[in-house]
Amino acid sequence: MSRNSSTIWLPRSRRSPAIARQRLSVLLSSVPGGECYLDSGLVVATELVTNAVLYGTPVGRLIYFALDVDATRLRIEVHDALGDRLPALSAPGLDGETGRGLRLVDSLTKRWGCCPRRPVGKIVWGEVIA
């Protein structure tokens, strides 16, 4: 499998996770063996973009979504504009309706993390391993 990538600017919108999933599906369908990343990649992309929409992007700003896939891993990056709101694993109660997204990301990726984005914001990323 050769290395392939895709990037897109997404609006701060509830539609953005669906756009990200579509972009990921198209990329993986064009890469031999890409289907091995599809299920986990769709969940990770959805959770990271949803968090950027809900918590990391002020009104009027965009979200940068980047994908990179090769024979050994799928890397998903979501760049947002708020560097002071860092992702953190939470312990939601049984009745909690939020707080499980990063736990899903943690369980579906080999590694994930967050780093500053210059000049403003942060990059939250995850790597799904074949």
C-alpha cells in the first residue's frame, strides 16, 4: 500500500462529522487494503471532529481535517482554534450522555495525543494500526 493523504477545511457545523466520514471513506476506498482501517477510522474521525465542533472552534472559525494512510497505519488529525481547551479522558456516569468520545478514541487507536498548533490552536490526532 502506498502512502495517501487527504485534507479539507470543515465548517463549525453539526454536518462536519459526516463530511469527515465521507472524506475518510473515499480515501480508504482508493487505497488497496484501506478497508482494514474503515470501522475504527470512522469512529475516531467522528469523535475528534465532533469535539472540535463542540469544544474547540469559536463561531466563524474553521476546522482542518487531515488524513494520512499507508500500509502500517491511518493517522487522523483535527486542527482547531482553541489551544487552551485540551482533550481529557473523563469518567462519565451510567446516565451521562457525553464524555465517552475520547474513551472510544483511546480504545480504537494505538496512540493518540494533542500538540500546539502555531500560531493558534491545537492538533488532536489518533493513529489506527493495521
